[in-house]
Amino acid sequence: MSPQPKPSWWKRARHVPGRLRTRLWLLLGRPMPITSQDRKVLETVILPEVAAKHHRVLFVGCEIYTAHYRTLFRRNDYHTLDYDPAKQRYGARQHKVGSATELDRHYAAEWFDAVIFNGVLGYGIDDLAGAEAAIAACRTVLKPEGLLVVGWNDRTEVRGLVEASQEIKRGLKPVVFAPLGVVQTEPLDVGRHVYSFFVKEAEQ
Ligand SMILES: C[S@@+](CC[C@H](N)C(=O)[O-])C[C@H]1O[C@@H](n2cnc3c(N)ncnc32)[C@H](O)[C@@H]1O
């Protein structure tokens, strides 16, 4: 009797319980299936454009479903930061544990070509003082003409932070993000997620 061919590793993986399989999948750097419209826009439009046009990139706030972004930015100088030490495993090789409100303690001024600040307002930075400090810190670490992407859920309390922020009006100018043709998206999907695009003004 001829020996049976070995089942592929993937066929064998079917016997691994679901949550463990998902973790293995993500640890291998495989993308999490896209489940929402806003994530699709982020992963298929915004991040590829940022990766293509900006070399040194900071992504703030890491989760299991953002772990594979390091592969999207494999040709960039890609950095991540989160204040929760447990999130380091989902970050870039160049990851820092620290607060977005103190980015300028972790990175030199005018260091990044782009900062992606998505899903942090309302998910840890919940008051105006924190929002102001984080936006000012993003501006400080951006090079002149650098791109800031702010992603936020259009809920009353988060909209309040964005609208009340004076820092977002200081030295940052709304900019049309070419692949989408807007300075700010309409609220997307049930989470009413919005992406706002800014460029850091060169000092006069
Ligand atoms: C909803 S998740 C968003 C993750 C990711 N940025 C994204 O695009 O989906 C919020 C993340 O922000 C992190 N976070 C919240 N407040 C923070 C702060 N002040 N500084 C750094 N990270 C923070 C949390 O630990 C969490 O990982």
C-alpha cells in the first residue's frame, strides 16, 4: 500500500479551536478579514496610499486586528505606540509603550512623514485636555507638510472633542486626501467612523 500523503498544515489547522486559530493566523502576519466599511477604506485605500507616499510612519494604538499592518508598511520606517504594554505584540518592531499625549517625549520633533491616529479619541483619550495634548503632540512629531490622519467615531462626545479642539486648528490644515477626494469622509458604517486628513503647515 502506498503511503498516504500528509495533510497540508492548513488542513490540520482546521482541528485547532477557532480563537487559537485566529491568533495563529494573525501572529503569522495574515490579515484579519475586513468586516466593516471603515476598516476596508483604511486598509485598502488609506494605508496603501500612506505607505506609498510617506516613508517614516507612526501608527498610534495597536490591536490584534492591526498586527498585520506591519506587513503593509514593510518597506517603510514603521513605528507604533500604545500606552498598554500588552499591545506591544501587535505593534511594529519599532514599538514604544507610552501615551499619545506625550508622543514628543518618545520621538524627536519633526520626525515623521505621516501619523495615523485612528480610533484613539473616545477609546482612551476621552476628555478635551487629553485630545488637545495628543493632537499637539502629533503635530510636534510631524515634519512640515507631514500628513495627519485622525479617525474617530461620530458620536456626540467624540465629535465634541474634535470640534472643541483648538490644537486641530493650530498649524494643521485640512487637506484633500487624493484617493478619496475629500478632506473628511462621510460617517462610514454603523460605527459612523470618520477619517479627517490634515497637513502640518510649514512654519512661516
Ligand atoms: C479602539 S483601539 C484602536 C486601535 C487602532 N489604532 C485602530 O486603528 O483600530 C484603541 C487603542 O488605543 C490605545 N490607547 C488609548 N488611549 C491611548 C493613549 N493615551 N496613548 C496611547 N494609546 C492609547 C488603546 O490601548 C487601544 O489599543
